[in-house]
Amino acid sequence: MADQKMAATRLIEGRARPVYFGVALLLLIGLLAVRRAHAAGPRQRAVDGRVIESDGTPVNGAIVYLNDLRTKGVSTYITQQDGAYSFQQLSSDDDYTLWAQQGSRKTRVRTLSSFDDRPQFHFILKMPAPKAAE
């Protein structure tokens, strides 16, 4: 009876070794990949685009807001005649919200997620039509 238990134990141990080796190899590969990503330093990204009216013409003098949801910091950009804006060197580890405002008009809020790994974002921010005076 004891011989049968020892034989069964050896059989199980013999099969388990390749599994342990495979798991250890996968862990090593994963650790090397993480180390390589950290050695490259923090990745940065950028967002740019234009602020336009509902008819497609550029908005001059709109204030574009970029809100870092982790730090609560807000950056702004005032558009010129072409309606263009640009924010550079954004952390890929943070989430951001982006919108434009001119007077009482405000575009819809766009989101840059830390789960989206694109290095460059391009958003056209469309101003709603001005409300008619009552």
C-alpha cells in the first residue's frame, strides 16, 4: 500500500514539474515586460483640434479647458481665428476632460481615458447655436 502511494506521488510530481516550470517562465516574461515599460519612462500624449460653430466656421476667442481628473488641475487655451487648440505632454496615467466655452455657450465634454493608449487625440469641439433672444 505504501509503495502504491509513493508511486502515485512520484507520478503526480513528475507531471507537476513541467507545469511549475511553465508558470515560472510566464512570470519571468511578465516581469521583464513590466521592467522594460518602466525603463522607457512615463509615456506622454497630446490632444489637439479645433473649436467650430454649428455651421463649421472656426470660433475665435473660445476658451478650451483641459481638466486632469486625478490632480484636479485645469489648463486653458484661447483659440485664435482658425479655432485651433493644442495641449502637449499629458500623462498617459491620468484621465482628462476637455470642453470649450464662449460666453454662455459650451461644447459637450469629451473624455481622454488612461485606458486608451493612443499617443495623440484629435477632437473637433462643436459650439451649439446661439439661443435666440426672447
